[in-house]
Amino acid sequence: MEENNARIAQIKQEIKSLVSRYSKLRQEHGALLEKNAELARLLTERDKKIEDIQNKNINLQLSRALGKSGTGETDLKHRLDEYILEIEAAIAHLKD
């Protein structure tokens, strides 16, 4: 009989251990789900930035191809230089 009581006590201890592990795994799972949602949000933001940069690049190429001249040329050149710097900075950021 004492052997049965010892076995029952051992089983109870194993159940407590399993319940504890289960609880910890649930907490980790919840944290991982939150992390996954955050990473998905960041990925969506990056995709949007990439799309914006690609659009700016297309506009830049079109502006260069048109080769506008006249009084607005320096203003256009200045804006294009700013776009180029912004594109290069975004690309450098994405490489990191």
C-alpha cells in the first residue's frame, strides 16, 4: 500500500511539473504571438517605405529624362538632390 502511495505522490509531482511547464509555454507562446504581430507591422511599414522610395526613384528618373531647363532648373535640381539623398539613406537603412 505504501508503494502505491509513493507512486501516487510521484505522479502528482509529475503532474504539477507538467502544469508548470504548460503555463510557462503558454506565456512564451503569447509573447511570441505579440512579437510576430510587431514584426508583421514593421514589415508592412518597410514595404510601404520601399514602395515610396521606388515611386520617388521613378519620378526622379522621369525628371532627369525630361531634362527641364529654365529658371526652375536649379530648384528642380535641388529637390532631386534631396530625393537622391533620401533614397540613399532609406536604402542604407534597409540594408541594416
